[in-house]
Amino acid sequence: MKIQLSRKVIADAILHNNETAVIGGDRMGVFVWPDGAAKISAVGRGTYYTGPEIYDPESFVTTEISDDTTRWWHEAREEGIKEGRIRDVFPDELTLEERDLIDEYADMYEDVWREELRYLVEVRLESDDGSVETIEIDWID
């Protein structure tokens, strides 16, 4: 089977899932239908899906996925404190300018992380019924 996916959307879904481990929320999944249609969407709790197999977005990349933007934000804050650009206060006491500096650093870190991801061109994924399917991926960006 061959499907089409977006690298950007897969990376966003991975980051979203890492964040949900910290703050909660519905995880993202890659929905793949038997006819080769694929979509990345939230996997709702208590919902029964008929037709698609649902895979973890991390299945489509090979790089170790352990980073999340919450950690990057805290690292950016600590770095700003060391450099004297940000005060050593509780996060909710930061000024808007200080928050912008932190967000800028975290965004830069996220861009570097995205470049390090290696997107697979073929994956072997196991379905709920135990069968293994080989899926070719046509990256559209």
C-alpha cells in the first residue's frame, strides 16, 4: 500500500503527542484506510473507528523522539537567566518581552529538531489483528 503524508504535519503530531504526556489531551494518530487514504487527526477517547488503522506518528520516523517543547521552554528560560536577559522569577511573573525571548529560543530549538528527523520511505506496521502491512510513504513536502 502507498500513502501520502506531510513531513510538517507528522512532526507537529509528534510534538503534540509529547506535549499531551505533560499537559494531557487527545493524542494524534495517523489514520490509514484500506484504499490508501491517510489523514493525521486527533484520536478521540471513547470513539470507535470503522475502516482505518490508526498508527502512532513516531512510526514514520527513525530518530529518537524524546524532546518536547515544554522542556525547550524551560531550557530557554534557564539560558536567558544565565545570560541576564530574563529575571529569575516564577514563569507567570515574566514580562511579555521575556516570554517572547523564551518562545523565540524554543522555536529555534524546534526547527533544529525537525531537521534531525529522518522520515522513512517504507514502514512495516502491525495492525490490531496482528497482521503486518508494508506501507510506502510518498512525502508531499
